[in-house]
Amino acid sequence: MSVEEFDVVVAGGGPSGSTLATFVAMQGHRVLLLEKELFPRYQIGESLLPSTIHGVCQMLGVTDELAAAGFPIKRGGTFRWGARPEPWTFSFSVSPRITGPSSFAYQVERAKFDQILLNNAKRKGVVVREECSVTDVLEEGERVTGVRYTDRDGNEHEVSASFVVDASGNKSRLYSKVGGERNYSEFFRSLALFGYFEGGKRLPAPYSGNILSVAFDNGWFWYIPLSDTLTSVGAVVRREDADKVQGDREKALESLISEAPLIAEYLADAKRVTTGKYGEVRVRKDYSYNQTEFWRPGMILVGDAACFVDPVFSSGVHLATYSGLLAARSINSVLAGDLDEKTALTEFEARYRREYSVYYEFLVAFYEMNVNEESYFWQAKKVTKSKNTDLESFVDLVGGVSSGENALVNQLVERSAEFATAVDQMAGGDDASMVPLFKSQVVKQVMQEGGQEQMRVVLGEDAEPEMPLFPGGLVVSPDGMKWLPHRPV
């Protein structure tokens, strides 16, 4: 068997794999991407964030193509959640880092969105082979040195590479090769039952493209407009209520919709799609997890292969593309001879874990918002067993203190203070539905996190000098493609 040679082999052509492969190929390296399916293919996870569109996707060079695709514009989120009986809305535009032309995202049909990213990878020089399943990794001692895969005709091949990247998602068969364990959250163990409807109602303009998230006694619904008429509708129920999604899926979904009056209202004149790629009522485990190890010599986990968090705030594609960018920086730095592998990949893992932690801890608090916005802060104090005030405990929690990132706290408090004026102005405005969310420090923080990458893209070399995210850590190169040692001025 002849062995091909590449600098990097990526298993998986979804957003994390295509993002990483493209950024590495853009630095002139030889990249092979192996995808087990033939694109376009169905995938869930249809609601995006501004940081993906105006940050990562702009760096990839696909923003014009996305704009031309006709995806519905998402200007924020609308929730029927907690003690407040009426739906409340937040807008991306209140963040000074997202305000203006970039204060939106898209709701996307993933078959189209993922195809755009994969085609872009090909244009940027990535060798893409579809209907090819990676079956194992090649090893020499402690290092992964390549992969073994089977093509569409059943022929087996071997490829050697300096780095192997597992971007094959939550059903990955390769992640265990990195070692460590997959830790499942006891807090987020849910099941999602979902389908697609034609003719559903829309929110009032200008928020008609928003995701609508509606809590009910046994969980919550998503309601995502994918076109003027097509809507993705799903119920996420707790593990202990799994019996509600058993048996006839059609009847189960209808029954759950009847338990959520607002969703039932929006679907009153709609009909479920029963043919084509959207014709099936699907079930998926929404179990949140993270790996104890994100990499080993020669191999890296990105996207859902490394971790997954409850989807209520549409963080899935953000975490996938952001992790692809972080890992690409590490690979580029090592292949260029700028950094050793351990230094570069330690930075990748630290930043990815922190981003995951921000969302995870935020969602723990969000699920406990059953009285008013102050419950965010109270829950943080309860979870961390902190001796600080509720608000201080909450900032600590969002900053990932439980994972040892104590140095972040001062930065988070400082940025929250800078952001407070703009948000308080919005909270004091005429739209009463905006008040509960924007008095929550955690929402401010998540919105800030989402704007960091796009600010780097917009400002380029005019951006403020970056500080390491962690003591002794690295900073990002001016072009955003590699890591650099921090050299204080």
C-alpha cells in the first residue's frame, strides 16, 4: 500500500474541519480533508452568531457568498423564559463591538452553509475527498503520524502527516485516540425531537429572523426561520422525561407542541414537511460533554469531537469554527518553526476550554432563571460556593474560575464596566421587553466574547496591542493566522 504525504489530514468536512483546513492551506501547507458523506448533506445546528459571520467567515473569505445565499437575517434572540410571562428580546446591536453593519447573523440551512465552507476550502487549496471514512490513526511511539481510510469503493489507503485533526463531530470514532475520557455533564442531559414546518408565523419586524426560544414545563422549544416559509422546530426535553419522545415521533412532537402555547400559536396555520431531507421527525441526544484531553503529539480534537454544550444560545457553529481557527493557529505556528508543539497546542486548548466554559456556566445560570434576572447571580454563588457577592461570583463563574483561570476575572470586570453604559441605556429605553436580559452581567459578557474575533478582522494592524489571555500565554499574530510570544513594550 502506497502512503501519501501531507502536512495535515483533517477527518470531517463540517464547519470545524473546513475552517481549520482552509486556514492551514492559506499558509501554503498541504492539507487533505476526508469527509465520510457526500455534500450537500443534512445537519442540525442552524442558528449562527455574529462572531462566526463577521469574524471567522470574513477571514475565510466567504462573507459575500453568505450574503448572496439569501439566508434569513438574525438580529438577536427572542425568549419566553423564566418568570416573565411575555417574550423578551435582545439585539446584537447594543454591543459596542458588534454594533453597526455587523450587528447580525444568519439562520442557515446547514446543507447550504456547510457546502459553502467546503467549496471555499477547495478553492483555497485543500484536497477534499468525500465519501471517505477514516478508520484508524497511524502511530509511531507516542505520536500520531497519519490515518488509514476507506474510499467510496471500499479501497483502503494510508496517509502520513505532521498533524491529524479529528473534526468528525459528536459521533466521532477517533476522539478516543487522543486519550483521556469523555466527561458528560449531569446538568445537561437532554433529548431533542425536531422537524420542519411550512407556513409558520413570524416575529414582528425587524426581528422576524430571530430564533424564538420558549420554555415549557418539560424543557424548551427552538423555532428557527430558515426562509420566508420554512421553519425548524424542536423540543429539548430532560432525560427524565425521555418517555415523551418515545414511540410515534409525529404524535410525540404534536403532543409537546400542545404543551407550549406560544409555539402552538406560531404553528397554528403551518403544516409539517413530510418529504425530502426535511421530511423526517428526528431525535438527537443533546448531552453536554467535554474531553479531558484535547490533543496528543500529532493529533488534535476540534468542534464537537472535543466538547459540546446545550444549544439554547446557538453556540454550536461558533465553537466549531472558533476551535478550528485556534487549532489552525497552533498548527501554522509549529509548521513554520515559530513555536514548539506543546507551547502552541497548550494555548489552543486553554482558549477553547475557556470559550466552552463561558457558555456552559452561563447556561447553568440561565436554566435557573425562574424568578428574575438576579437569579443569574444567586445561582453562580450557589454553584461556586464562593464567599464573594452574588455578582462577583457570577463574573468569576463566567470567566472559568473553576478551571483555574483566575487571572481572567479582572479583565472580565473591567470589560463589563466599559460595556455597562451602553447596555444600561438600552435597559432604560422605551422597549420594556429588553430590560430583563440587559440587566444581566452574563449576557453582556457572552456578547463581548462574540465580538472579539470580528474586531481583529475589521481593525487589522490598527487594533489595540493584544495581551495574553493567560499568564505566560501567547498572543495572536497581526493577520490572525498564528500565535506569537508576548513581548511587553
